[in-house]
Amino acid sequence: MTVQECYEALGEDFNDVLSRLMKPELVKRFLLKFEKGTEFDELEKALAEKRYEDAFRYAHNMKGVGLNLGLSKFQKSSDVLCESLRHGEPAVDIEPLIEDVRQNYRKVVEAIGEVE
């Protein structure tokens, strides 16, 4: 699958990210870095250990990466989680928010894994 087909499979706008990164090769390079990144694993670890400041930072970073790479569904779910962690320990049950990020993350990683 091409990078453009990856974006189409995810229901994302390839031309939007291409307008920022200018070359399909750069989009592909950053997508592959995303796939190999550890932010999501670190987020889950921080949440399990109730290190909410760290969890906020990881969620914030993931939101930014999602925005820069035009992964809007992942970016939006990361943003909602990020905001729930902004002031430390969340006042609401964040498990549904974490699950939403998890599902979006897995979809992106699976699609990236199909890129040639």
C-alpha cells in the first residue's frame, strides 16, 4: 500500500499532510517513526503508575504528532485525553478516553504496517 492509500484507508486527508511536509517520502519517513515510537506505551505505563504529569506530557506529544501527520482521529482522541489530564489526577473516569486513543493508535499502526 502506498502512503496515500494508507491515509485513504484511515479516512484521513493525505493532501493536507502533504501540504505541510511537501514530499510523500517525508510523510512516509515520519509515519514509520510514529510506528516505532514509544509514546503510547509510555502513556499507558504512566497512567498505570498514576504519574499524571507524565501521562499529560505523553498525551500532549501524541496530540501534536497526530496533528502534524494529519491523523485527525488519533489527534482528537489524544486531545480529549490530554485535556482530562491537564490538571493532574483526572476528576472523571478516563478509561473510555484511554480506550479511544488505544483503538485509534492501533488502527494507525496497522495501516502503517501495510505501507510498502
